[in-house]
Amino acid sequence: MKSISIGMMIMIAFCASLAHANGLSSLTLSDSEMQKLKKYFPAEEDKNLVWKGDPLIVSLSKNNEKRIVFPSAVLVDVKGALTTDQLRIVNNDKSLYLTALSVFPKTRIYVTLQDTGDVVLVDLVVNDHADIATQYVTTIKGHNDIKQNISFQNNQTSSSNDDEDLSTVDLMRFAFQQLYAPAQIQESFTVYNRVSMHAEQFVPDLVYGDKVISHPVGSWIAGNRYVTAIALQNKYPYTTHIDIRNDLCGNWQAAVIYPRTTLLFHGEQFHDSTMLFLVSQKPFNEAMAVCHGNS
């Protein structure tokens, strides 16, 4: 079965109804708003590899070159694990061009981002059916401060008319950019301030059905609205699906899931996790209050 494109999943997610304390609310975006949002959400999820600390798996087919694009210039080290008769590497600024010249077992290479010094672990696998399409590596900014859920102070400033006019798309794309875009192309807006979520490291009440591990990552305020990013990971050894219409607890104005609403079994390298972006009129902990029996 062919995978559904991210653009289609976003359309489905944004047009879904959301669970609210006072019933259901729906969000419909215009064509221009959808185009604006999709500029920041890659069209094909399998072309986007997100470095979160776990090794990335890159599949190569024998004698076919595959390009891997990083957010900055890189250095690569195979640690002597492969010879030039097994793997050809061409390092051209931000891109690695990899060609498996023979079949070899899964092998780890070490890629250093020159602008930050971060080392990305890449596991190479030779597979006759591997896709040779270019893949892009991004890093999740703030991965190391995920546990510090009250380390950011609420630096709210008085709202201007411009703040209040920020659309739901603006809020969503800003949060997405903060997590996924390379640091050198991230935009800085004075109307956004990072705020405390006043939440535990995990929030089991957010998604009904005990389906996933819900991990608050970051929250921002602009004007009088908040946008919050939550990392979701399947808890169980079987596939699960997240339905925005029925599965979310809390008082939310809008929600979108990227890059997938169906999560494969826990531990599956690429497809057991996803990100949930929530827009609310209250801070995250207050929007979640209804889930704890509070008004």
C-alpha cells in the first residue's frame, strides 16, 4: 500500500474536529493557508530523517548512489569498519553521496556537523529494495532540555493587535520550525516567547486509550494564544492509530500531527513516534486541567 503524503495527512488532521471540555470544535483552512503551512512541513515523510539521539538507519542498494543532506557541512568517519571496496563516500559540503559497492552487514558511521560539533550516528544497511531518493537529516532543537519542564519563565508581554492577529497556521509553523529547522535558517520573532508548561515529564492523560507515551517538548505564547509541541511514541508491540477527533483530552483550539497518525510497534526505528502540535487559549497545564477533573 502506498503511504499517504504528509500534505494529505495535514489536510485530514486540520479538518478534523477536536475534543473540547464544552463539546467539539472544527477548524477549516483556506487553500492559501494550507500552502503556507505545507511550506514548513516536508511533503514526503520518508525523505526526512530526524536526529533525536537514536541512530538513523539509511538503506542502500548495491551500486546505486544515494544522497544524504545534512543541515551543515559534515565530516564522516567509518572507524575502519568498511573499506573503499565496500563503500564509496563522496563528501560535498552538506551532502554525502553513498554507494554500496558490495553487500555488507549493518554498519555504523559517524557524521560530525561542523557548525555545532554534534555527531550524528548513521547505521548503513544494504537492501536490494532500498529507495535511492535523496533524504534530508534535521535535528530536533531542544532535545536535551525535554526534561526541564519548568525551566522556562513566562515572559509574556502586552499583546498588540499584530499578536492577536497571528493565525493558527502561524503558530503551528513556528513551533514546527523551532523543533525541526536547522538553527541557521530559524526565524526569530519577538512576539513569540517560550513559556513553562508546568507539566510532568510524561502526561498520560493527554491521549485517551493508554496508547502512547506523551512527552511535552516545548510551549510558546504569542499574543493571547499558546502553541505546544508534544512527542508521542507508541507504548506497545502492535500498531496504533491516533484520531484527533476522538483521542485528545483537553481544551484545545486546534491540533495537527506530524508526520504520521498511525504508529508502528514500539521500537520500530522510523515509524513508532510522531509530534503533536496543540493551540490553546490557556497555558498547557490549564488546558489539560479538565483531564484531571478540574474545570
